[in-house]
Amino acid sequence: MSQDAEKSTAKLSKVEKKLNLLKKRAHLIFRNIDCVKLFNRILKKTPDEILATITESGLRGRGGAGFPTGMKWKAALEAPGAVKYVICNADEGEPGTFKDRVILERQPDKIIVGMATCAYVTKATEGYIYMRGEYNFMSKEIKACCEKWNDLFEKKDFPFRVSLRLGSGAYICGEETALIESMSGNRGEPRLRPPFPVSEGFNDMPTVVNNVETLAYVTMIMDDGLDFFKSVAKDDSMGGKVFSVSGDAAIKGVFELPLGMTVQEFVDIFGDGDTKAVQVGGFSGLCVPRKHFATTIIGYRGVQTGGSMILYNSTRSMYLVLKNYLEFFQEESCGQCAPCRIGCQQLLLGIEAMRQGTRPLSHIDKLRELVNVMGVASKCKLGMSLANPFNSITEHFFEEICSKW
Amino acid sequence: MEKVSLTINGINVEVRKGSTLLEAAKKAGIRIPTLCHHPDLVPAGNCRLCVVEQKGAPFLLASCTTKAADGMEIETNTHRVREARRVILELLLAEHNADCISCPASGKCQLQSLAHEYFVQKTDFMNIADKSPIDDSSPSIVKDDSKCIRCLRCVRTCSELMGVSALVSAHKGRYTKVETLLDKPLQYAVCTMCGQCVSRCPTGALVEKNYVNDVWRAISDPEKFVVVQTAPSVRVGLGEMLNMAPGSIVTGKMATALRQLGFDAVLDTNFSADLTIMEEGHELLQRLTKALRDKEKISFPMMTSCCPAWVKFMEHEYPDQLEHISSCKSPQQMLGALIKTYYAQKRGIDPSKIVSVSIMPCTAKKFEASRLEMKSSGYTDVDYVLTTRELGHMIRQSGIWFDELEESTFDSPMGEGTGAAVIFGASGGVMEAALRTVYEVVTGREVPFENLNITPLRGTDGVRAASIRIDKPLPDWSFLEGVEVNVAIAHGLANARKLMDDVEKGLSPYHFIEVMACPNGCIGGGGQPMPTSPEIRRKRTAAIYEADSKLPRRKSHENSEVLALYKDFLTEPLGHRSHELLHTHYTKRDDLP
Ligand SMILES: Cc1cc2nc3c(=O)[nH]c(=O)nc-3n(C[C@H](O)[C@H](O)[C@H](O)COP(=O)(O)O)c2cc1C
Ligand code: FES
């Protein structure tokens, strides 16, 4: 098929694709509800009931790691501490992710109700929304929303207050322990784990850190009830997921879809007809090549994602794609641990050198050995997760990596 | 105490709950290589070289930071572990300027020895060593970023032990590096020059400024008369540079070695330590007299001034509290001022021909000697300061068989020292020496402790306090009857800060405080042999007290050469000449380097 012909089929099927999309789409996060009424209903339940509901819902963290939310809350509830905290992780630093921004803009009430629900369950009294500095433009609205809810909490004698904290733009500060360090006025560097934040977090007190979207889903589970939430998706990947779609996509933007789709189903909706690879889960995620589209499931059963889906078509050089990723990581590594700090730089220098011919193609073995050591020996998930993009891209697109193109 | 039990390489070990895997392995007799770990510092888990494998776990664990748990099955020497260590060493070498031949740390560099151990001679990774110029602006410390592997032992030392944070971890990712605040040259940084960073740097990124060749040059110059003095703690540290065990006392051999190196006179800083006690003890009594008898407003506590890192710390951090510091110069500077005056006169030597060298456990002493006010003899009082390590190098270079040297004594005058002077080397020693003298001056009796050992002042706690009650003083001191003299001791500037915060608020209950910047005092100084650890310093401290107990005279006021000095030259403690030569003043450094 000539390129033109391909483009025209892409064009023709766009309407169809939109129809497909509408059929698939979930409607939870962006549906408007009366949050104040809901909050009153929540307070009528006991914290134990709510914890049981959240646990049973199977809700898992939407920040990327997929930790069961009910378990996290239970741990914070049981951890001894004079004060407890809830932090909403709105750092959204993963390249290709912009869904938290849209939720913050359009549904801030749901986030705060989610935080208050968490506080109700875990007996936390203070909440913080840690928002990336780049989102400063919405500070005013978020602050006003916090004020509004604080007034309501006060009126209801509900012992919880929320406020906004701004980050300064380091990717690593999205990692929950680095986030806590940053909030404490220290260098944003991951802490040693254990102890985990649920037992020793902010001010060394039990702290729940949840992603924006996770908290919004908590609110929707409280509103719609368990069964509806469970019915959205199939198998163990419960509920919906908000995706940020970018790259060479026919349709781009933020979409709420059920979990558990295959990459092929996804590409059928969003692709431009020429998709050769999808980067699932942002730069630190996995690159899925066309031949694996049909067999790769998006969700906890398959490939986990914080929501970033970047589509690449055949005009893209995967060398430049990988180079771009590595340039990002060599700057955004916190720099503490040797494997990640030096490793990121060596991966980048290594692919450049192979391309320029100053290192033989067999240097790839050295780099794979390196990235696998980073995967098991780095101090935090940043360094560990680099094996995902590096191995998947160099495995499926090795010719593109080393040929002059 | 709660215990946990686990197996390491199949060996069962039981350790206290909270122990790390590294500690458990040590207990099982297994060594695990480490780089960023240091026994004095909070574990950081930065280098990842100490990784081990836990059965069934997908990731390797950093043994220096992972707590041992019941039932763990740990392997420290699997293929996966060895390969990870090798790759990490290659990475570190890629970040390092491995110019070992010219590196002052060669031979003691931990990266070098681990690279050898794992056969990592070269790496296919690209060299990305930092290219900024070497910072040799400070008179004490040289910083070469091209050698730095970002283990942050220096940064942690400076904040955890010293509470100074002259060095910080700056930037992130590939730009991460150890910098002074605002990246000022060391000379202009708020740095006490204590050198604790140097003694914990595993590579050659931080080393002392080396003056060995200048000293050799002076020795070979027939025109020059080269005088050397050695600090109390050098005699319990030097042996470690020359293959002896920590805690070896080498006073006699050291004196012989110094003569063989070609020094024209071998004097002892212990002499001026005794002199310091005479001056400082009387200064304390003078302050007590003014306060208690004359009811003048006198600021207490008085604080010791022998430690130049502590003095510089005060000048930077508490510039409004400088009146608390004794006006006495340190023993090094007292002796320096006397060498080019009293000593020169007595020996009939032209002071302009004298080169005065001191051997110190300390890098801050290099800075102290360079202070502008330290010229009261009319010349630079001390020309070169070498660390214990540099002296060790000179002895090695000279080919002397140190073990086989005969013992000898210091030259006279200014070579005599009492036990009270030796203990200056240990934290609490200056205080003990001062009390031995002050108590006796006031009451006519020895301090009421068995064998003069004021044990409440000894020990390793970061801050220690004691009181000594004055009963039945001599008639001149009757106003001190029943007075409890409260004293305190701090070592490690982070601990000194705790005392200073009360002093600043006017809440300090003490009359006299001793501060030594370095952990456990000068025996743990930044110029002492490496490595350093609590265990090694314990041995050096024991050696110091042993040296004290063996000396015939153990009270500063019984030093016959000191008494002669007062008779012939100074007249009396705090006299006119003393003020000229032995006392000094301090500089507010809130905005000065
Ligand atoms: C390098 C790194 C960056 C991260 N960035 C974010 C982020 O921007 N937003 C986020 O919600 N979680 C981020 N995470 C995950 C958090 O550490 C944490 O798992 C999450 O906030 C927990 O919330 P959840 O359970 O609701 O997903 C990041 C993790 C790593 C290792
Ligand atoms: S020694 Fe354990 S990480 Fe460096």
C-alpha cells in the first residue's frame, strides 16, 4: 500500500474509530456529581465499612506502581503515630502523562473528597496536595477549593484540613519518599525503604501517598458503589483508567477507558493506521512493537501503566526516541546512587558511540548487562525501571538503533 | 534484647534486631565490600557495591542499609552479586579520573583496591570524570572533583559529625557533585578545615595540602635551622602509617626518626601544652575571681581555644560569642612564638634563619599557622604544618626502618612534657589537665581522684559534664569555698553546637567548656592515619592515657622547663610577655572567609 493510500484509509476510518472509542469509554472521573451530598453520605458510614469497600473494590494505585489502595490505608491506620497525613501526589512528572492535570482542573472536589475519605479511614488530620511547579497556573483555583472544603470540614467538626504544596519540577519528586523529602524542605532524593511512608512518612509519621486519579476513583466508588466500579472492567483489572494519549495518534488527549484492553484494541481507536510501536507507561514503561499488539494487555494483568500511552508511527527513528528518553533520565536521576547516576549517562553515550562507530555493535551486550544491573541494584524504581524501555526498544528496533538512518 | 536469626552463605547467625545485613555478615566472619559505608556515619546506600542476594527476591539488597530479618537466606558471593559489583566498579571507574600514579591517595584508595580485587583494570564505558579545575585555594585541604565518586562520605561527615555542611551534594542527575555552598573556593567557604572529610574520603578527591617537599627543601638548606615540634596525639597515631597496630605509642622512635630526617632541633608540643594549662588555668581563675570576688559581670563559660577548627567554627557561626573563648593561643602557636624568640635567644640563633615546622594530627593547624595574627615573634611563628600522615610519608621516603629505631628523647629546652600535656590528644584531656593544675593552685592539694585520673571527664559520649567542688581553699582563694565548678566537654562540632545553643541564650550552667572539633579529640584528627573508626580511636585514646600514666610528672605546673621559662623570660602567667606572645584575639567571620 502506498503511503498516500494508507493515509486515506486512516482518514476514512477516523469516524469509525471515534465511534469505537465512544463505545469503550468509561464515565466515572469526569461525570459531575454533588460532592457535598456525597461527603455527607460518606460520614454516615463507619470507617471500617469504607475500608472494607475500598479493599473489596480491588482499586489499585493509579500512579504507576499499582499498589492495592485498601491495603495501603489499612497499614497507615494500624501504624502508631501521633499525627497522620494524606498526601495527594499531583507531581505528574512522567513524560507523556497529563491526565492528572485535567482531573485537577475539572474535578478538584473529587480529589479532596477522596483525601477526606482516606483521612476518615486512617484517622489522618492533615492533607497536602503536592502539585508540580509547572501546574502553578491552577494554584489559585486549587487553593480556593481547599478553602471551601476546609470551611465545610470545620462546620461539620470533621478533623481534617487540606492545603496545597508546590514542587519545583524534578521528576524524582514524584517518587513518594522523594516527594516527602521535598515537602520537608530537603533535597528531593528517595529515602531508604523500609520504612515505608505508611509507617514513617512526612514528619516521620504515618502517611498515605496516593495519586490524584486514585483519590478521584475512591470518591466514585463511594458514589456509585462497588458493583458499578467492578463492572467497568474485566478480570482483576478493576475499574477505569484515565489515559494520556500522545505521539503519532489520530486522536490525542485524555480519555477514560476500562482497564484490560489489548494494545491492538487501543491502537484501533487511537492509531493513525501506521503505528509501529506503543510506549506504555511513559518513558519508564515498556515499548510494545506491532507484532505484540494483539497479545499485550494494558492493565495489572499485563503491562502496567500510570496512564501514558505514546504512539510511534513508521516515520519515527527509534534511535532518536530512545536517545530522547535517555537524555531525560540522565538529568532526572536524583544522582544519589551510582548505578542510576552513571548508568543513565553510559547508556546514552553507549548508543551514540555505536551509532557513530566509536564502539562496536557488540557494545550493546555491555549496555544490556549494565541496564540489567541497574534493574536489580539501583536504590529506587527510577534506575530499576530503565531496563523496561531500554531492553524493549533495543530488542525490537536494534537496526534502527545502530544504522545511520 | 530482641534477636533475629538468619543464614548468610549457609552460616547461621543471630544478631540484635535492627542490625544490618552487613553487620550480620561481619558477625558470621564474611567480608562484604563497601565504599559509601563508614562506621561513623548513617548508612546511605549510595554506591550499591555491598549488594547481596536474598533467596527468592527479584532484586539485590544493599547490605549496609537492609535490616536483617528472621529467616532470611542471604548469599554474598553468587554470580549475580559478583557481576553486579563488577559493573558498578566499572561505572565508578568511568566517573573517576584514574590517574593513580600521580594521585596522593594511591595505595590507600578504596576504589583502587576494590578494582584490583575484582580484576577491573579498564572499562569499555566512556570516561565522564568531572573536568573542573582542582581547588587548592585552602591552606589545608585540596579538592579534586575528577576523583570524586559521589559516595557523599564527606558531605555526611560535614553535616552529621561537624554540623557545618561546608560541603553539600549539589545539582542532580549527571550534574550531581559535591560542592561548597554556592560553589565558592574552599578558602572562602564556611569551612573549619578540620579535615574530617579528608580522613573519610575513599579516593583522592579530598586530600590535605602537602608541604613535605617544602620541608625537605628547608632541611637541605644549610643556611636554615629547622626546628620541629610534635603534637601529643601524633605519638599514638604515627605507628599506623608505618605498619604498626592502632594504639602503638612511638614517642621515642619518633624523636629519633625526626633527627635522622635532618631536623636540627626536635621539640615537643607537649611542652607548650603544659604552658597552655598554666596560662589558661590562670585565665579561668582570673575570670572566677572577677566574677565571684569582685562581682564584675564576666561572661561564662570560658571555652578552650586549642582547636583551630573549633575557633574558626565559632568565628563563623557564633561571631557574637567570641568573648567566651580563652585568649590563649593553641600549644602549636605558643611554641611557634617562643621558638623564634626565647629559644633563638637561648641558643644564639638568628630567628630569621629558623624554619619552624610542626607535626600535627590536624589539617586546620595548617590554616591556623597561616592566620595573619600569628606573627608575634616578628616572623611567621610556624612556617610549615605537616600532618601525621605527611610525617609518615617522609619517614617512608627516607628509607628509615622505623621498627628498628632506638628510642630517644626530645631536645631541651622546650622538649619536656608532663602527662597532663599528653592527654591533650584525647577528648576531655585539656579539661583534666586544667583541673589537675587549677585545683592544686587553689587548694594546695591534688585533685581528689585516684592516681590523678579524673575519670568522669573521660569517655566517648559526645557531650559530657561534671562538677568539682572546692573545699578548704588556700587563704588567697577563700571566696571559692564550697563553689561547684561546672565543666563540660564536647567533641565533634555537631555536639559543640548543642552546648553553644544554650550559651547563646545565656542558659549555660558551665564555667569551663572544652571543645575539640574532631570525634574523640585530636587522636581522631583529620590529619591522622587512615582509616578511622570508633574502634581505632578507642585504641589511640587508651594509648594516650597509658602514656600519661607512665610519665614521672603528670601535672603541668610541675614541668621544670615551663617553670624555668617563667623564671627566665615570661615572669608570670598572664604577664606582659605572655600577652604579647601567647595570647591572641578572634575575628568575626560572618561575612569573611
Ligand atoms: C521515579 C518515580 C516517579 C514517580 N512519579 C510519580 C508521579 O508523578 N505521580 C504519581 O502519582 N506517582 C508517581 N510515582 C509513584 C509514587 O512513588 C507512588 O507509588 C504513588 O504516588 C502512590 O500512589 P498510588 O498508590 O495512588 O498510585 C513515581 C515513582 C517513581 C519511582
Ligand atoms: S556500601 Fe552499601 S551502598 Fe555503598
